[in-house]
Amino acid sequence: MIPFDKCPICGGELEEREVEKLLRGGDHTAVLKVQAEICLHCGERLYAIETVKLFENIRNRLKREQFSGFLPLGRLFMVDASNLDTASATDH
């Protein structure tokens, strides 16, 4: 998959695994699972060139808000803890 026998960062052993990747484009975020070579020593991820091109395509689609083929996962919220009223919040 990748033209490296060892990690180019630390020289550690590489192992192919399925990983989750978060991609951001504009105000939107997508999650996808892809194959990557993972360094067992430092955790560096190495992706095939086809995978990197897929990332670029998805980021561009997110920026242009072209979501056909994307499955919604829910809603994303930004929380400003300094403005959060913890007195009225209930944790159960």
C-alpha cells in the first residue's frame, strides 16, 4: 500500500489497519473509515495517494455543501463552558 518499509518519522514498524478519519470543510465535518499504515511506535498514519485524493474530494464537497451520498449522523454542537449554566443542568 505505502512505499515505506518503516515509519518515515521514527523508523518504527508499520501495520495496516482500518481507522476513522475526521474531515472538515467549511462549517461541516465528515467521518469515514479508511485503510492506513499505522506506526506501532509513534502512531503516525500513512495513507495511500488514492485515499488522500478522496479526502480532498470530500473536503471540497463539504465546503460546497454537496452532501449527496453522505449519511447524517446527528448534530454537532460547540459548547462554551464559560456560558454554560451548570446550576440548571441535570445529570442523570
